[in-house]
Amino acid sequence: NWNTHIEDRNYVHNQSIASDSWTITHNLGKYPAGNIIDSANSNIIGSVTYNSLNQITISFAGDTSGTATLN
């Protein structure tokens, strides 16, 4: 059916307190891709563990704050 609408859902996580591990419950019901921007507005990469279809943990070498956008 060409008229079926598929919603493109995303989740934005704001990590205001610097930590070397962010556990994010996103409730997207899937293993999302993501983009991480630190507090200096730099695109960074962390080590991602998919805990479940609705939760991930992102680990960093040191304490980090910023935003993760998951989709």
C-alpha cells in the first residue's frame, strides 16, 4: 500500500553532567543509529552497547557531556 505512512521517530538525550558512560532509555523499539555532539559542539564517537531494543549505553575514554540524537 503506497499510502502507508511510516513515522521516522528519533530521540534526543541531553547529558548535562559529564560522565564516561551514558545510559539512554530511548523507547524507539529498535537498535538506533546516532550522532553525538559534545559540549564544545564537536561530533564525537563513543563505544555503543545495545542493552535492549529500547536502551543503549555509550562509553567514552573520559567524562563527557553533550547531546546524543538517536534515530
